[in-house]
Amino acid sequence: MSFHASVLTLYPDMFPGTLDQSLAGRALENGVWKLDVTQIRDFASGKHKNVDDTPAGGGAGMVLRADVLGRAIDAVSPADDPRPRLLMSPRGKPLDQERVRALTDGPGVVIVCGRFEGVDQRVIDQRQLEEVSIGDYILSGGEVAAQVVLDAIIRLLPGVMGNDTSGESESFETGLLEHPHYTRPAEWEGHSIPDVLVSGNHGKIEQWRRDQAEKLTKQRRPDLIAALDKKKQS
């Protein structure tokens, strides 16, 4: 059975967006994964189909209504749906490779794209939405973030990458950043490929890559080194 992704948004024309290109696009065409996109506004009532209202207690901006979003979620993901429900939100738990792999192993995902100042907390609580963030910055809405999440998942689905082992040494898979890469030409602007990489000694090559990965990680992401050290001690 293919991986089934459902996206709820006020801007359905933004999908599939980048997801119909390259690996994700080919996988979608080949039925490795399935995408359906739902317009949240279709579940609003009244002449003007309002989906938002002013925040209770006052304040700037508007808030996505619980009744409208609740109906949309129920239509797409009934109570017996085993797929996790994600809400793209800057206050969510940061997405990491471990969570991506866990989502890849499941039957699919339901993603709610937030807009305005946020979503009524009651629908988050009642529909058990898992708030997820892709970084400490603010976007206009959750659509771009949803595409990031789906891209990260889809590339790990069986058969999507030409070489299923190609992702094993990538950044974050081992807890480290990825080592530097080189290819032809052997010399470029006075700089050569490191000798070890053309030595044919696979043991030395692997050790060099590991050393370079550790060096880069210490320089750029000491928090990852600290996490690895903590994991070794536990």
C-alpha cells in the first residue's frame, strides 16, 4: 500500500508544488505515495465562508476557527485513521531525522497548514494535532513547511532513491554532519581532490570521512556532538 499524505490548506493550488518534481514527483507518478489536498474553506458556513475570527481576549491578527477546521479534519481523517495529524507551527517541536524516519515507517500523514496568528487551541487538543516546526523563524503559512516535511519523508520511502544505501551517511543519519564530497575534475583552480579519496584504500577513505564529519560537526553544530556524548554515557 502506498504512503498516503493528506494536506489541509487554504491554498490548495500550492500543491503538489515542488513535490511533483525529481524523486518525489516520479514516486508520485509511480504510485509510491499518494497526495490529496483539501480546501479548508469548503467546510465554512454562511454567505462569506469565514474561516477565521478575532482572538478571544483581544490582540492583533486573526485565528483559524475550531469549528471550521474540526469539520475539515473529520472529513479527511476520521477517528479510526491511523495516520498522525501534524500541524505546521513555529511553536512546534523541531523536526529531526529521527521523526522523519518514524513517519516514513507509517501508513501516511495528515498535515494541517496553519495561517493567520494561529489555530484555535481547542481543535489542536481535541483532534490531537502534533505541532511541528521546521525552524526558528516565521513563514506566511504552513504550506512550504508541509512540503519540506513531505519531501524529507518521501525520499526515504522504499524504491524512491536509486540506491537505497545512499542516505545512510547523510547529515543527521549518524548524528553527525556529512563529510565533504569531491568529483571530477581531479584538479580545479589549483586545488586537488584529497589524495586519500583516490588511493583505493577503502578503510582509510571511511576513516577520513568519519574524521571530516566529526570535525565539521564540532565546528558548526557542537550541540550534536554534545547529544552524541550524552547518548554514549546513557
